[in-house]
Amino acid sequence: MTDSARTSGNFWPENMLKVAKTIFFTLLFILGVTFAMENTGWVVLRYYFGLETPPVPIFLLVLFSVLLGVLLVGVGFICDERSLRKALREKEREIASLEKELQPYRERERAMVGITTRE
């Protein structure tokens, strides 16, 4: 095991993680291509009031649905991250305020320790 793997506390060294990610995404891409090749049928989507789409390949419909799901989840994560950052800033301000409030007590304690050590 390399030093960087030991010191980071991570079992996989960073370059092995890159290789694993590359293999995973390559397999995912191959799976997507084979899925598209197997599902070449066409479908017409019907809406309310007699509206319908022109014929669309099934794999495009599935791909669009997956991408829309990824997009919605990403927006959710971004919203969560923003709210967490806001909460963090509020907590940091609260900590700074409490530190400022504690300062006179710490100075008094240092002065008391200084008096007792001089005697």
C-alpha cells in the first residue's frame, strides 16, 4: 500500500479510483448503447384533447425520462446545498458572537491565573 493511501485513510489509491470510475462509466455507456439497439420500436404519445406526438423511438423516450430525472435530482441537491450553506453561515455567526461574549471571562481567568502564579 502506498503512503498516500495509508495517510488518507482510503483503501483505494486515487489513481485506482479513477480507473474504477472509467470502467464503470464505460460499462454504463455500453449498456446504454445496447439498450438503444434493442429497443428500436416507435411509439406515439397521446395527450389530452386528442393531442399526440409524432412517432418517437422508445430509447429516446427512456433516455429523455432518465435525463429529466437526473436534472430534477440535481436541482434538489443544489437547493439542499444552498440551504445548508445558509445554515452554516448562521451557525458561524452565532459561534463568533458567543466567542465575543466569552472573551471577557477568558481575560479575567487569565488575569486570575497570572495573580496566583506571581504569589
